[in-house]
Amino acid sequence: MNRLTALLSAAAFAIGAVVTPVSAQVVGEVGVDWTGNDIIVEAVPDPEIKGVTCHVTYFERGIIDRLKNGNWFEDPSNNSIACRQTGPIEIGKIDLGKGGEEVFRQGRSLIWKDLLVKRIYDKANDTLIYLAHSRQVVDGSAKMAISTIPLYNQSVTWKNGKPQP
């Protein structure tokens, strides 16, 4: 995490914005241009499913871009996600509803915009679905990305028993 991100996160916390601690680890940072804009790659393990890791990317504006374009405390909603099996899969207590459950949240502006990752279990196709999207109170965001992990014919341990379709 660079200093600007750390400073913005601290500022958001100081004024009472919801900043949820995350277990994401920055594994890559790619410079996009000379103004300091970067693409950040983070590894996010699913807290309820051992053996699954999602890699989430997002755009982080540099100081020069923030000064030039204004909107100082907000990054774009551009993001991407890829989730894969990274070890033996062991599924704990997960929400089986169609709305799924939040796995990861990270603030992308000083107050309102969040990057969210939700997990949905598709019982009929025995597949884990991970959806990354931005939440912004004013306009929302149609920018989203999806990744799936098929469990069919995989050795999967369900701690609470496998749900029936």
C-alpha cells in the first residue's frame, strides 16, 4: 500500500467512514504512466473457503493526476477479478442465498465508494461465483467483473454438509 492510499484510509477512518480491515495482500503494482497512476493487484483469500484465492485489480490515481483532474479523494471504479483454487477446498459456513455474501470490501473514495467482492454459490451447477463491483451511493456503478470456480468432480470438504440442489 503506498503512502497516499494509507493517508486516504486514515483520513476516512478519522472522519467516521466505514473502513473494514481486509486480509488482502498487495502482490503487484504496475505503473501506468508518468503521472504516478498505478494498477494494484491484491491477493484476497476467501475467509470461509480454504483453498480459494481471488486476485483483484484496481486503478489507483497518482498525486499529479489528482491535482490535474480534481476529485482528490476518489479513484475510478475500474476493477477486475480472477479466483482460483490454490489448495484443498474446505467450505465453512457460507450464505447459500441468491444475494450471496460479502467476502471483501475496500474503500475507493473518502466516504461513499467501495470496491466489493461477493461470493454466490450456484447449487444447480455446483459452482462458486465471485462478483467484483463498485458501490457508490449517488450513481452506483455498472462496472463489474466475475470469476467462477466449478466444484464439480473436485474433492471438496463441506464442514456443514453439502447443500442439495
